[in-house]
Amino acid sequence: MAGEAASALGLSLAVLAERPDDAACAVAAEVLPGSPLVEAEFRALAERCRVVTFDHEQVDLDIVATLVAEGHPIYPGVPTLELAVDKARMRAALVAAGVAVPAHLVIEPGPGVDAGSAIAEFGAVHGWPLVLKTARGGYDGKGVWTIGSEAEAREVIAPLSGTLLVEELVALDAELAVMVARRPSGETVAWPAVETAQVGGVCREVLIPGRLPADVTEAAGILGRQVADIAGAVGVLAVELFWSKGRLLVNEIAARPHNSGHWTIEGAVTSQFENHLRAVLDLPLGSTSAAHSQVASVNIFGGDDGGNPRDLLASGLSHVGAHVHLYGKEAKPGRKLGHVTVCGDNAEEVREQAWSAALALGTPHPVGLPLPDGLQHKGEFPS
């Protein structure tokens, strides 16, 4: 998707790819085989490009720092990436800046540290169940556990090493996300805050403007900009938020274009991908206004049968207004394979059409997430 935005701007995209079938290889002007965890291979990309940016945070920060010190423009930089890759450091930086986050405890491994007892003490104060996370790593619900007792906590942490983050289980009224784009010069723009639905730690749908009061989404937008400033972000930064008991809490950040911003391709004046490229190149940023009064974006997942949504493309495209994006990934059960966006004027209609198209492309109905009434009436998904 970044490659498509680059092409429209007359830019040439080179990709450092660990596998020749990585989705970006199909649209990149040049593919360099290698890993960002290998200095020589990362260096080859930095020497080839005017600026380097990322589509994930799993990089070696020492290598990034070395290349930056040599004069290679790499965005986001190390200070931002440190917060994006380490949940404990992110929590500490936000707390120091006065930003509200869930109650939490950081447990550093070491001699004499009894993580199980520390978790039990935290649970005695904040109540069970709790959320346990590895400070580093984890994605789409991986590296995150909901634990109901000290015994369960000890079982989970037994094979783990590294810093742990223990948090209260927040009583959610809603989840939101704010996408912010920021240039090295400090110019900052933010797209409207969106309502998201997470199932099993994975985003399933994004609604714009969503069903929350305008004052809540406006406050979320202000908070998102504040977090981007704290992080010193350059490029796009995603800020995931909890709305709980009248408070906005920052959950996580991602220093890259993000799933919760895919709706911007059709739904906003300027997409997150175009503004990310503008930002890392220090070009004027585009308008982030919504181009439609209502937008719904639904993720496409692989079904249990292992079917490929490409084989169902005609069915997905038959739904009114469906903008289908397939990522070119190998189809596997439970894997995120694409998304569908529908824009319009009626919230229920765009949501129903987006879900209709996603289901037609083989996406299973996520248990626990109520789908539009219109689909229930048609009996198009399992109860």
C-alpha cells in the first residue's frame, strides 16, 4: 500500500525483503534480499535510499543508531522506536508526561525477583483477572495473556524471559485509535479518531466517525497529537486508546502506518500511506479530513478451511461500494489477509456492506462481535 502511494507521487520504492514472496515485492521498484537485523543488509538499503522507513518495529535499534550516526536519514528514529518496541518504556514515558495509562507494574528479571509474587501483590490491589504482556515483541494478540490467578500467572511466565508488564484489566466502554502524521520540522496532522473493535487482541473493524460522542473523539485526537510529540515521531504514528468510565487511556503506540488507518485510502482526502511518505521526506502534509460522512473498514481473515479470498474475489466485489484490498499473503486460518472499506452517508449501510463483502471473501464471523442487523435478518453468518 505504501508502494501504491509512492507510485502516485512519482517516487521509487526499494524494499528490504526477507522472503521473495513478501507482499511488497510485487509492487516495489527494487527488491533487496535481506533482514533489518543484519547490519550489512540494512546498510545496503540505507546506502541505496534517500530515506529509510519501516513497516514494522522488529528492528535492531543499535544498527539503526549506527546508521543514523553515519548520516543516513532513517525515520522514525531510535527514540521513537524505543517506545514502540518496548511497552514498559512507553508506559514510563507517558506517565512522566502526565498521560493517563492503565494501572501497571513493570517486572525486571534478575536474582531474587519473584515475578509470581509481584503479580499476586498487584492483583490483590487491582483485582483479578489481570493482563500480562512481554515488554518486547508480540503482535496481534501474541505475547499478551489474561490471567486469573497467581497459579495461572506462574504457569504463563515459567518459559518467559525478559521484562514483563502487568496491567489492570480495563473495563472497556469502547476502543479508539488516532493516526497522526508528523514531519521532522514538527508540522503535525491527525485523522479523525476512529472506533475500533478488537477480538482476541486483533482488530476486526474500524468505524468512522463511530458511535462515541463528538467530544470524546475530539479529545482523543488532541491526545493522539500529544503522544506523537512525546514520542518525537516522524512519519505516521498510531495511538490506540481505551474509553473507560469517562476516561481516555493510552494503550499502545505503533510507529508506522497501521491497520486502524487503512480506511484513509478511500475514506480521507490523504491516505496514511501518502502522508507517511510525505512526512519522512519532510514534504508538506496533506489534508486528513474524512472524504465521506460515514466509513466502515473490515479486516479479511483466513477461514478454517484454508481458502484464499482471491478465489472469492467476484463475490466480494459484488457488494455495493466495496473497496477490496488483498495483501498477497499465503492464506492461513486466522491470518489477516486484507481489508474491505465502504464509504457513504448511512452508518448502518456502510457497515453492513463492508461486513457482507468480508464474509463473502471467506472471513469467519468473529465470535463475540455483533454484526449488523441486516446480516442477521439475512442469516448470512453463524449465530
